[in-house]
Amino acid sequence: MTARASRRTTTFLLACLLALGACTGEGGDPPENATDSGAPLLIASGRDVTGKGGIREKLIKEWNAKPGNTHQARLVELPGSADQQRSQLLGALQSGSARYDVVNLDVTWVPEFAEAELVQELDAGLVDDDVIDSVARTARWDGKTYSVPFNTDVGLLYYRRDHLEQARVQNTRLDENTTWDDVRDLIRTVEQANLPGVEAGWTTQLAPYEGLTVNGIEAFASVLEDGLTDERGRYTATVGGLEDGLEELRARTESSYLLPDATGSDEAASLTAFIDGRTTFLRHWPYAYRTLHQSLTPDRLGVAPLPGKAVLGGQNLAVTTSATGKRAEAARDLIRFLTDPQSERCLLDAGFAATRESAYTEDKVSCRLPATSAPSPSAESADRMPRDDGRPLYARTTLLTALKGEAVARPRTPHYGAFTQTFTTHLSKLFGDSPPDVKPLAGELDKALRRALPEPSS
């Protein structure tokens, strides 16, 4: 057995333990095998944050309505958290229990699925110069293109303009030049004003899951010039560098600034705390822009690029190795359609962060779909997101600036699952009842990461 085959077998067994339904066909409604050319192309994806019947499904319906289209497509939404979805996909693809043709991968999964030979190499031309540079890099592994960016994500800083105004702050519009020192100064000003209901300066996602990984990487990347790994996913940090990263994270999460609930918060909890006015600042993703405007008017809400480094998120489309012949060709055509400039503009108008610069800047690039800005039938309220010719008002300035500025990727490695588990396990110790000193914690983290990741000499 080759080393690669051994890795695939081990990954499959782990996936079966974590997602038994995907490996046995139990649980949920697993799709049928789709080996014949007449069966629909199956697209496996996580939840669409624009709701049931959201923009992804609308784009697929448009593909299905194309004249002369010989391959229809069907979206299969996977339940559970991102980690659970990853396990389900690994189990399904390696066992063959569900023959997906296209998979919508979190950007951190691309190296793992490529290395395990679960997705095909694609024509590099599918990721052209219109795709934002930082986003385009997420499509590749080991010098080859294995995916195409579908929608991207980047950390942003949301803030309550009404709090700043009540605290008599003169300039309540922050921009890309705002620093963490500026944020701390503003927090102190709001604290001195003793505003009713305001409990702390800011909140974010520090529960021991991927949210903590993201916040940790943003802190570490702001002080580590070369990050934690090289382009091949090999561990390159030093104990001293880890100390600096931990110190930066600790400085950002001082109890005098941070909402205590943040250490147990995910995206939903932190969003609620901010809407309720318990904090003045919030670190969150682009989709929150639309959600927040359902509760807060534009004069009460502001958004700016995150100070320092901001982590890239998002999902990329890939063709599975189980799709062959005409099905594989049709799957590539489907991806080309779903990621072309018009589709990316539809995604942007609906609240996603588009991957193509033209979606933000070119007025001639418009969405093919009617009323894309309208909410899905399941939405609880009318769309109140402020717009600029259909785009979210902040898209051309704030969002595009963040994606082209200080955006950084999480470590690119086939061993990302082991990395993020190790990283969150050690970072969460900072928020326990008896947090350790940074120096010994950095030493422990260094040893653990050396076990989880290969090193340059290996």
C-alpha cells in the first residue's frame, strides 16, 4: 500500500466514525448513485446563508433552464457544522455511498481533498485574472488548480455608530486606516459615557471551534511575518513567534475590552449580543451585513475592514474523481457557469462576498436573475440592506478593500483538521479559570504543532 493510499484509508475510517450516516447510508436522505449520463449532476454543499430557496439554488435552476442543456443539476445541502460536513463528504466520496459530481469545499479543505485524490485537477484557465488574487490562491494546491472560487469571505469590523455618537465621538465612520489602538481608544470613550445596556467594548467568536482558530490566526498573522506554515503546509514557526502571537491574542481579548460571553460564542451568539447593544464592536463575516440591517438602521450601524490581518473564508467548487466522461465535462461547464461574472454579481447582490473583482467594479456586469435582492420566501422580514445599484452599499469600498488588502489564508495543508484541533485546544487555555503564562503555553503549542504537521526537513 502506498503512503497516499494509506492516508486515504485512515481518513476514510476516521470519517466513518465521525459521520456514520455518510458511510452507511443511514441518516438524512443520501442521494442515489448517478453513474448514468441522464441522472442529474449532484452538487454537495453546506447551508446557504441566504436561506431556503436562496441564491445558490436560484443559479442552479437557471442552469437547468438553459436551452439544450443535457445535464440537469441538483443541490444537496449537508446538515451539521462545517466539521461534520467535511466528515460526511470524506466518508461519502471515499466509500462511494453518494456519487457527488461537484462538491462545494471550504477553502481550507482543498489541499486535503486534492491530496486524497477525491477531486480532479482542473484547467487553470477556470481561475482567470478577474478573480481577486488572495481568493485565487485558495483554488490551488501543489502548483495545480483543483477548485474554482464560488463565494469568498473575510473578517470585518462592525460597529455601533449610535454608541459612538452618544459618547460624543466626532468621526463615527471608520475605514481601512483604523488600527486596534484606535478601536481601544473608542472603547474607552464609550465606557466613560456609561451608556445604558453597553456591557463591553467588543465581541467575537472564541468558543473552541473554527471561530477561535480564525481569531487566533488573525492575531498571529498580524505579528508573524511568515505565518505558521510554508506553501506546502509544513510547520515553520518558532516558540518565540508563537509567544508573540499568543501575546497579541491576549491583548485583543483583555477582560477590560471583551464581552465575557465571547469566550463561549459562535457566529450566531456574537451577532445577537451586538444587535442587542451589549457591545460597540463586533468581528464577523460579510453575510452579517444583510442580517444586521434587518435590525439596525444605517445611521446606527457601521462596517470597516478589520484592523491588521483578516482571515479569508469562503467555498470553492471542485469536480470529484467519481465524475467521469461526459458527466465530468458537464460538471466543469456547470462550475464555469456558477462562477462566471454574472453569477458572481448575483451572489454579491444576495449578500455573499463575490470572488471576481468585476462583480464589484464593472457596471456592465449585472445579475441575470430578476429581483435577486429580494429575500427568499422563508425570510422573516423585508430586505433592508442599503444598496448601490443593486450591490450592497459597502461592497465596492469596504468589502473589496478588505479582500484586496490584509486578507490572509489559514494554513494550507492536507492536515488542516489536525492543525485546527491542536490550535483551538491550546488557545482555549487562555480563556480558562486559570490561564497559563504565555511562554510555557507557546512551548506546549510548538510541540503539539510539530506532531500535527510535517516539518520542512520531513
